[in-house]
Amino acid sequence: MKKRGIAKAVEQEILASYEQLYRLAITYVKNEQDAMDVVQESAYKAMKNAGQVKEETYIKTWLWRIVINTSLDMCKKQKRIVSGVFIPEEAKEDVYKDWDMLAALEELEERERTIVILKYFEEWKIDDIADLLKENPNTVKSILYRSLKKLKIKMSREEIA
């Protein structure tokens, strides 16, 4: 009965956070269709492995980790290096408005970019990000601080140019 309850909770979380999962995927794969594929594949993996979740409170973090890993796998598989930034029409009115910021985010390391996106675009708490990345919250804060410093330098250089 417990596994059935967890599977139902996983399904509900997928449905409730579909748009957020899609936005997360698109920040990695840069293509609308690929992002939809990532979310679909992630949902499949989550439903298939729902029994592995020990506590319902970990479902959201676990699901986001699956999306990040699936996105990274797709990027590696396609061996794509994208210099441009793709933003779907629906997201133009969303928090991902600033092209310069997105271009600057692309120059961060994967872990730095993930932390900045989760903190400022998805409004996650530091502790939740730390849980997702299996890092100490102080480490996450340090990475976030350094990443913001890099972004500030990058953005100020672009304003001068």
C-alpha cells in the first residue's frame, strides 16, 4: 500500500510541476522538442522507479534530479554545444526574459548554472538546492555567491562593449 501511495504522489508531483520541469529542461537542452522529450522520459523514469522513494517529502527533489540528469544525458548523447540561447514563445513573458542574462548563465559551469537557476528563476530555498545536489547548504551559498560575482563581471563587460 505504501508503494502505491508513493507512486500516486509521484504522479501528482509530475502533473503539478510539469511547467517548472519543462523550463528546467529547456535551460539545458535549448530546444522545445528536446525539453518535452526530457520531461516525458523523466516522468517515465520517475513512475517506473517510484518505489525507490523512501519518503514522500523527497519526491520533488528526486524528480528534479531526474530531469537534470536526463537533460545532461541528452546533451552528452547529442554532443551538442549550443552557443545561442533558445526561448519558447510562452517563456518570453516569464522570468527568462533577459537574453544577456541567459547568455551569461551559459558561461557558468553546470553546477553553478543549476544553483542560480533554481534559486532565482525557480525560487528554491538554499536548503532544498543543497538536498537536490547533495551538498552542504554553506557550499551552495558559496557557489551561488561566486556565480553571481561571475555573472556581474560578465554583465558589466557586456555593458561596456
